[in-house]
Amino acid sequence: MTLLTVRQAAARLGVGYSTLKHWIYEGRVRTRVTSGGHHRIADSEVDRLLAPAGGGARAAAAERTGLIVSISGRNQLRGYVDEVRVEGLLAQVRLRIGDQTLTAVITRDAVEELKLRRGDEALAIVKSTEVMIAREADTPLHAAAPRKAAPRRRR
């Protein structure tokens, strides 16, 4: 039996390190504790967490209609539903992923079909042709000092 570190298991599960640690402290994940006090997670436990909710095998899952067995999207973010607000035909779903939140606007029908409720585990799948990258401004203590113009040389 192979034992994984919390970071290795989190990577296989597609969740953040802090999320997996939180699950461990809640008792949702079975671990073994080393003599040094570190948690190790068995491969079989990771497989259990990755298995469909019904506990059936992949073939059994494929027999059910409307169930996604796998998806090609690679930008998958696993988290918990923080809030669901439904108004008219649309719904706003806020997903907590580690210490970050992601907000998605989807149809009311989708929320009802997925039976999304606060506290449920959910997966955000991001499909986009554009991704923006940003950096926060330096804090005043670490900001670079303004540069002085170099003196002009006379000829």
C-alpha cells in the first residue's frame, strides 16, 4: 500500500492543500499519522474520495443516463458552494475554493438539475479562450524608490 503526503494526495484529488487538511481535521479523510505527527493518506483512500457518490464502478456509472463519467476540460476547480441566489431565469452560484471564491452565473434550470445547496461539494470547470494574469501593486514599504533622471552630458 502506497502512502501519499497531503500535498501529493491534494494534487491527485484536484484540491488545495488547505482544503484537504480541513477535510482531515473534520474526519472526512482517513489518514495515518507518522511518528513525527505528519498525516499520510493511502492510495485506496484517495481512490475512495475520487469514486462517484454512489460508490459504484465506472461502468455502473456509465449505465445511468445523464451522468458525466469523464470530461476533457483540464481547468477544474473543486470547492464548496457558499451561496446560491436564484432570480428569474438565472442563478448566481458562489463557490469557495480554498481561501478564494469563484462566482458563476448559470441558469435556474441548471441549479435545480444539479440540486445545488449551500455546503455541497461542487466542481467548477473553466473553458475559455482568454485568461488574464494580474499582479498586486507593491506595498509602500516594498515599493521601489522613484528613479532620478540621469544628468545630460554636454558635447
